Amino acid sequence: MGEDGRTKVSRGPSRRAGAVDPFIVMDVLREAQALEASGVRVAHMEVGQPGGKAPRKVLEAARRAMEQDDLGYTDARGIAPLRERIARYYAEKHGLEVSPERVFVTTGSSAAFTLALIAAFDAGAGVGLANPGYPAYRNILNALDLRPELLAAGAEEGWAPRVDDIAARMARGMAGVLLASPVNPTGAMLSDRELRALVRVVEDAGGVFISDEIYHRLTYGAPARTALAFSEDVFVINSFSKYYAMTGWRVGWMVVPEAYCRAVEVLAQNMFINAPSISQHAALAAFEATEELEERKRQYAGNRALLLDALPGMGLRDFAPAEGAFYLYCDISALAEDSVGLARRILHEAHVAVTPGMDFDPMNGRRYLRFSYCASRADIEAGLERLARWMQRNRP
């Protein structure tokens, strides 16, 4: 009872907020940073944070934009030169004609996911997600009052969801799917045949296909194919964070089916106004920084080779294909029963930060750890050396 005699009402988070699970990798990062603040040097193999600064040409473009004070509001869809350059990217890399009118510049890929999901699905709709997969997908869905439907895509399925599983779920009312290739955390890629079949089965059932392509250009064999090669009616989401090494700039893009463009524009106007102006001007230069970015990709490939060579000697022999992105997803069930507890011990005892698989797979994730190899070579070498010593002392 308050001083005015009225009964106080207890307030707390909404039901939707309560349905959102923690993003475990960010909790790991926070613990690692707390250790570093106490004077401990931590080898970071947990987050998908490209090592080093943004490309030199990007930094130069940002400085020019600041000097010209060209940083006010922009079109909610993004500045025209950047949208036109993104459209040209699809012609250069994929031989596809994409209208700049269908290109939207977003506040990172996170805003693009939110816009696409709200535009495409009504509250309560079921949306298929590969499992294991990026945890923010299902958390964003829960926050938006949508229903995640997890599609088995582990080792038994060849690390890709099955077409027959999706077809059966679409027949039971699932509204669409959101899939990535290459995949976080496994690094697995869909073949052209698989991607074509998945797009077709969703569209034939009247559903919406959303393709997460933020790890495109980070492949270590065949290049990744865009879903736009198989349909103009898919949502395609990409970002300047990963290949272009601009994580904190918070700028991404999406290609939107023509029928949804006005709806997405109105949502963007109201929810985000525009992506950061300085980041848009800087991102325009990212397409001209290929030489520097390809050198960085060669460093990732070298780090990948280090992990593939070193981990089997520590008893970590069973991992996903790692065809793209910059992660290795390892089965640790021969060493421990709980990847969360194992990751915490490795952090606090070996001072190596890795991510437990529970972040990516709520059903089988206790069997897996994810190792990120996009840090500097020195950090990866130090992490592997510490991990090897720790494993030697603690191996069952």
C-alpha cells in the first residue's frame, strides 16, 4: 500500500521480453573482459569479431564524411549511391540484375531481420530455423510474438535442414523459413541443389524464404550462391560486419521482394529512421577495399588450418565441415557432458574464451563448443597453446 492509500502494482518485463534467452556468447565476452580488467590476458576465440580495424579505404571515407558534415538524416532506405553499389555487387559477383529500389540499407543485419520478419509474418506465425543456428534468430522471433520451429540440421542431416521436413511443416501451417549459408556456428554451406530445393519447397507452399548471407565471401572452397539466383521473391540479408570487418559500424543491407518494398520502407521509417549516416558513407568504400579484405581472409584461412591441425591432438576430432564463415563447431562429448561448464572452466583456468554450443542448439548444444578463428594469428596460436596445456592436465 502506498502513502496515498492505493495498492502498488508490481511491474516487470513483458511476456515477450521474458521469452528471450540470454545470448551466451555475449555473457562469455563479458566474463572474459572482466578477467582482462583484473590483469589477465585472455585469448579470444568466442566472438565473430574480425581482428584489426576496418579497411583503410573505409576509414578514409568516414573521415571525408565527417569533414563535409554530410551526416544528417538519410532516406530510410539508405543513401542512393550505396544502394546502387550494392545492386551492382549482385551483377559483379552473381551475374544478377537487382534494382536499387529493392535494396535497403539497415542498422546492421539485426535490423534487417526485424524488418523482414515483421513485414512477412503475422503474430503467432511459425518460422523454420536450422538447428544448430544463430541464437538471435529464435530470440528475435520470440520477441516479435512469432514461433520458432527448429529444423534438425546436425551431423545426422549433413548439417543442412531436410527438404521433406520443411515440406511437412509447411503443410501443417508453418509460414516460412529463415536460413543461412554459410552457417553460424557450423561453417556448413548449402549446395546449389540444396538451396534451390529449399527455396522451391517454401515458395510452392505459399511461404516466405529469408536468406541470411552475411558470411558470403568468407568461403574456403566453392563460393556461396545467393538465394536470389533461384527466386526474386526471397528476402536476402547481408552485412558489412563480417567479410568487410565493420562490426561496430552497424550497417547492413537487405534485398526485398518488390511486393514488400513499401511495407518495409514504412517500417524502417518508424522503427529506425535510417542506418547511421557515417557508416553508410564509409560502407560505400568497402567495395573498393577488396585487396585488403582478401588478405584478411587469407589470415582467417591460415587460422582455420591451425585449428584443424591442432584440435584433433587435444581429443577434439569430430567437427562440422567449416566450409565458410570463421568458426569450428566441435563435438566435445568424449571429454565432457556440459559445454557450458567446460567453456567456463577453459575461460577461468586456461584463459581462453570459447562459446558453448547451447547458444546455438538448445537440444544438443551441450555436446559442442564453437571456436572462432577470426582473431589475430598470435591470439589463435596463444589460445591453442594454452588449450593444449589445459587439455593435457584435464583430459579424462
